[in-house]
Amino acid sequence: MNNKVQIAEFTHPFPAKIFEKELVENDIEFDTFLKSSSEGFDSTLFYVKRIDFEKAFELKEKIDRENTASEIKHHHPIRKVIAYIGLLFILYFLIEKIIKLFDEDFSIFNF
């Protein structure tokens, strides 16, 4: 691995297998290393030759874009609604605190 550089780290097995497939289809020689995680999400590290770095980087970016679009598309609608409700409660709490702060500050000047 002396003349190879790390190009990507993807969650195992998805999207690591997709990236691996893209590298094989584009005839890019690579090595992989499975990195275990205590959180339960293992990842795969990909190493490519320095001369293939640019081509592999373009493939990595493509996989990143597709993965991000896929994740956004598959968020559960109820989860989004719960998140917005939580944000509204936080916003309400902050506005209430700001109003109380101004009421206390200006009450000094009221005789």
C-alpha cells in the first residue's frame, strides 16, 4: 500500500458495496480495510493508486450525491413532523424567556 492513498470511507455494506462496484467497473485497482466501530456501524476504507485518485474521487463524489439524495427521500414523514414540533417548542421557550427578560429589565424604570 506504499503508493496507495485513502480515497473514501463508506458505511459497510451500503454504500461501500456500490462504490466497490463502481471501482471495478471503471478498472480502478483498490484495496479495502474494514474498520469496526463500537456504535455498530462498521465502515470500509478504500485505497487507490495515486494515478487513479482523480477518477476514483469523481466516483466517490457521485456515490456521495446519490447516497444523500436517497437518505433525504427516505426520511419518514412523521419523523419530520416531530422534528418541526420540537423546534416550535424550543422557539416558544426562547421567545418566552426573552419576553420575561425584557419585562424584568424595564420594570426597574416603571414607578
